[in-house]
Amino acid sequence: MTISPNIKTEDEARKAIFQLANIIIYMFIKNTSNFVGAEKLDAIYNEIEGNSATKMVNISIMLDYYKEFPLKSLKDMFNDCENNPLERSCLRLLTHQRLYTRPVEDFSKRQQICDIADLDHGKQIYFKKSEPA
């Protein structure tokens, strides 16, 4: 008896593995940037050159701690990871989280950010406040 592969199930499994890897990478990057992040350490961050993981932590620090949105750095990072879907997906999560926690008021700037990160700028998701039990 031979078992025929079910393409739909394999495709769903691949998507689930991709999402799991994406969440794990996102959490590592966020935890690292939370431990070492501060805008005043910008000179030190600029001296450190490394691989895409280091750049991802640096952009996460910029998104979390800098007063101004790092539009140029974000655009450069998206261009650098053009052929890496996992890195792009994680970068999109970081950008979405920044826009959700600290919204950009200038509509044209927010539109630029969403275009760079390939996010839907027409919708903003708000969570309902839970009532105390």
C-alpha cells in the first residue's frame, strides 16, 4: 500500500513551520533589543557591523527606542533582505508592532512606512479593553 502525498497538508505544514520560525526569531530579536536598547548608545550600535541578525536587532532598537521613526534604515533593511522571506516577515512584524504601540501621526509618513513594509495602511486594528472580572 502506498500513501499518496497530500499537497494541501504539506503546504499547510510548511506555512505553520514558517510562522513558528518567524515568531521564535521575532521573540529573540525583541528580547535582545529590550536588554541592550537605548537611543543614547547609537554610536556604539553604528560601530558594530555584522550579519543580518545584528542589523535586525539594531533596527528593532531604532523602532523601539528612537524618537524619530527610522524610515531610511527601515527602507535599507527591507532592500537588504529582499530575497529572504523569513527576514522580511520578521521585519514586517517589528514595523507593525511599532506602528501599533507608537502610531505615526503624519499620514503621508505612515503611508510611506506601510508601503515600504508592505503593510495595509487602510486598516488599524484595535483591541478591546477587557473588563475587570
